[in-house]
Amino acid sequence: MDNRPSTFLGIGHNKQLVSSVPKEDPVNHPHHYTQYKGFEVIDITKQLDFLYGNAVKYILRAPHKRDEVEDIKKAIWYLNKKLEEIDAE
């Protein structure tokens, strides 16, 4: 699923045909973080504490990465750290 806007062709200031579709932006909007309709993963994770946020990040991006199992393991690692934090209280 691609959340980028649909292609719009128009005439630029130099009378050349231009497209308004943004190019892939692996730094600011990586493909594996923009797969959900209406939000990017960071829109959720920035509302959570660090450990929950990272666990959610890895869970949400896992299906869109090459190594899904690795991201699931990373999410579990952060959840285990959260359990340790809670147990220490």
C-alpha cells in the first residue's frame, strides 16, 4: 500500500510537463514506516514512552521489512526491557 498522493501532471514554470508525485524518501519517510493509511509509524510512537514506542515501531514495520522475524525479536527485546523496568518499581 502506497500512501503517496496519486500522480498529478501539470505544466511547470519552464513549460515542461512535471509530476507532483514525491520521489522515494528513505530518510524522512521510509517506505516501511508509511504503509498505514492516514498515519506514519512515528505519529504513534512519539506519543509513547521510549520502550513502548520502540516495541510498537518494530511491530508495525515488521511486515514491510525483508527480515520480519528480526523486527519481531527487536520488539520483544524492548517489551522485555519494559517488563524489567516495571518489575523494578
